Amino acid sequence: MPRKPPSQSNPVVLWSENLSKIPWLIHGFSTRSGGVSRAYGGHALNLGFTRHDSRSAVESNRAAFLRTLGASQESKPWPLVTLRQVHSDLIYCVSVPADHPLTGDGLITRRPGLVLAVQAADCLPVIVVDTKHKAVGVFHCGWRGTVKRIAEKGLGEMRRCFGTMSGDVKAAIGPGIHGCCYEVGPELRDEFASQFTYAPELFREIKESDPVREKYPLLFLSARAPGHSELPSRIFLDLVEANRRQLISAGVPARNIAASPLCTVCRPDQLFSHRREKGVAGRMMGAAAIIPE
């Protein structure tokens, strides 16, 4: 996933080669670089109205992000539609900016000149594009939204509203927490197993090792079979693959789905991570818009 280099005034923005070939589409995934926020380090591009940052800094960052995307006309940014995200499967079809905050985690439109965006700082921003009917959707896909099949339901809403067929869709999964770092509990694995037949392929399990146990096994004898107490396992979820498989199951050709290789936890130099930064993190955006004719 290439990036647009920063200038003195432009943020660093990533875009998907998969979507950049669509001539009527503007899209991008923000990073943490190229903004004016000080709450999360110098020149941070925080795009969320968090309690740690000032409203004026976020508004300035959002305007700069839209300019970098090319979503402006005569220096005036196009309308930006966002959500009060609640890890749900609520999706809205919009044609004008809402006069009140929308609560949910998905947006779809066919209206040119309207920028749809979801915020993320470990969860996945997913952009879906109907190349035939000129429609776009953006979805906030954390584990809860993924279990609720928000990407699949988003495609269903696009079909209901626009006549979208999955074979005409191209999708891009933006930066998020990857399977290398997303440690979860067994109850979450059970949640996925209740919903997806391919759930076992989304998880990997690592047995803890202890050099002392290995050297002195008799110290850890137990009356319970098999005779030794077991160290707990560590379970990791591949959220990227979970959403890729969900899109494929919904009929999107695998060749039409691209995913960023960047893990938010692994790349503190480029990306915000709610988990790594223990909740004191800025917000990035995945955004898409249809260019007016």
C-alpha cells in the first residue's frame, strides 16, 4: 500500500493500488504523521475528537487530510460524514451530511462530493467500492463488528440501495492490529466459532514455555492427570483475514480485495494504536468519496 509523501502542510496518507485504478474514486487511509496535534507527540495527525486533544487541532487536521485526498474545491473541503462508533452492525445510506451525529459503524453512498469516513486505532477501516454503479461504503471492523458481519451486511445494504453485485466490488482493508499482536481470550474464539465455519483458520495458539519447568519438571508435579500442571496458551486472532474471508464468502472475488501489511501495534512510528498506547491514542481515518462529474 503506497503512501503520499508529506510536505510542509500535507499529512502522510496511504492508499490502495487496488482502488487507485478507479478513475472516479478518491480514497485514503490516514497515518499519525503530518498534523498539528501535540497530545500524541509532535505534529500528530489525530482525526478524532478525543478528550486529550483540542477541537481546533482536530478540525485543522481533518481539513489538511481532505486537501491531501483531493476532496476539496476552490480550497473548500467537501462535506465529511463520520459516525459515533459503537462496534455495531448499524449502517447508514447517506446522500447529505446529517444534521445530527449518526450512531453506527458503516456508511454507504452514491452521492458525489460526499466524503465517508470511519475512525480507527487498531480496528480495521474497510472501504468497499461498486465499480459498476459508482457507489462506495466504509466500515469500522473491530472484532465485535466482524462477528456481527458488518462487512457482509454492508454489501447487502449496497445491493438493496444501489443494486450492487459482489462480483463488481473492489475492497481495501486499511492498517489495523494484525495477527502477530492481537492476543485474545478463548471466549472470543468461541464467539467466532459460533458464526463462521472457517473460524479455526483465523486463530493461532502458542504454548507458553518456562525454562525452569523444562529443567526441573518434578517441581511441577500435580495430582491431576497428566501429572503436570499446564501453562496457559496464548491465542491470537487474524482480524484482517477474518474480514477478507467474510468479503469472499459474500461473493467478492479474492483478487479484488487488498489489505495493508501495516500492523498498528508494530508501527508506532506511523500509526496510532489504542492497545499499544493503553487508550491514550489518536484516531486515524479510512475515507472514500465519489468525484463529481
